Amino acid sequence: MVRISLKEHQVYGHFSVEKKLVILVVDDHQLILTGTLNVLNGEYPEASIVKAQTGKETLDQLQFYKKFDLIVMDLSIPNQQGETAEIDTGIKLLQILLKEYPLQNFMVQSSYVKALIRIKHEIDNHQGGFAIADKGLPENEMLMRVSLALHGGTHTKDIKIGIELKPEWLEVLRLAFEESLTDRAIAEKMYKSERAVRTYWTKIQDVLGIYPEDCRQGGKNMRIQTEIRCREEGLID
């Protein structure tokens, strides 16, 4: 494995400035957070490693430090202390960070990496390093992806290619399966016609490869099959 140098020398006249790595780790599970900190400390003993457990703490740390050499973050985190950890919170936070810090290096370490398909476009356009690591990865593989991201490399093969839905389609799925709304209620909430919502459903099911004849043969309702497939692909929580 290629190890990144802990110290970066920049010469100004006769002076040499040493820059240590500064890494932010975001995870609300104390045990996992401690484990990640220990692994990173073992690999980069001279690095300064900062932690955050919520979306707000992450933004506060970024406001203080301005930029990290690497941000290692889970997706299922609460927005603030005392709130429930949700994948959507991490996804929205990551969207903000990708937009506000286009050169920042990231490694998403999560059990819900498939959910990143929702923002694949933003990830593809990101200029900094971006790696994905499932929490079940062996330590050496995780550290390889850390090193890759630190060098500005990209490792996103864990996001399934080919299933990409438009934002309005994802909103239909969220309202239907997470808020249990009817098509009429979805139409009202999205300021669309019911016909438009029905069209969205056909588009979604076409992308997912769910068709009436297949559902009839399998004895499953199309909406139920759509929900099952969307959860499998990480399109909804």
C-alpha cells in the first residue's frame, strides 16, 4: 500500500513550513467512531484527527478548520444531538459539502453506501478525492481507500451504475414509501397533476425493469415490487 507523507514541506525564502495531516471523522456510533480513530491513528500517528457525531458538529468543525485533508463520514447520522440518525441526513450533508468544498477529499464509510446512487451526479462531478468503503471491509482495504482519497483519487465502484433516477422521481418514491402518501396527495405536495405522477411511476418502473407481465407471473403487486427493488438499490431508506 502506498502511504501518504505526513508532512508536506513548503519553502518560503529560507523558511520551511511543516503541514500535518488533519482528518475529520464523522460517525454517531461511539464504538465505531473509536474504532475508526484507532485505525487512523495507527496508520497516521502524527496526524491530527478531529471527530464529529452530528451534521451540525461537522459543519461547525469545517467552519473552524476551513478544510481537512480528508473527511471520513458515515451516512446514517443525526442532524443534532438527541435527534434520530437517518441516512437522508448524511446524504443531504454530503450534498452541501460537495457543493461548498469542491476540492475536499472524502471517504464515505457506511453500511448504506448504495444510497449514494441518489447523488451520483454530484459525486461524478466532484474535483477532490472520493472513495467509498462499506463498514464491513477489512481494515487493510479500508486504509487503501483512505490513502487513495487522500491522494485525490476516486473509488466509487460500490455505487451500482445504470440506475439513476431524476430528482422528481426520487421525490415520488420518498413520498409514497416513506410518508405513505397516495398519488393524489403526492400530486398536491409536488404541485403536479395526478397524470404526471402516474407518468413518473411508469418511468421509474421502466428504469428498474419492473413490468406488469412480470409482476403477474410472480403474483406481486407492481407498487410492492417497486418498493422492494428501490430499497434493495438504496434509492429509499
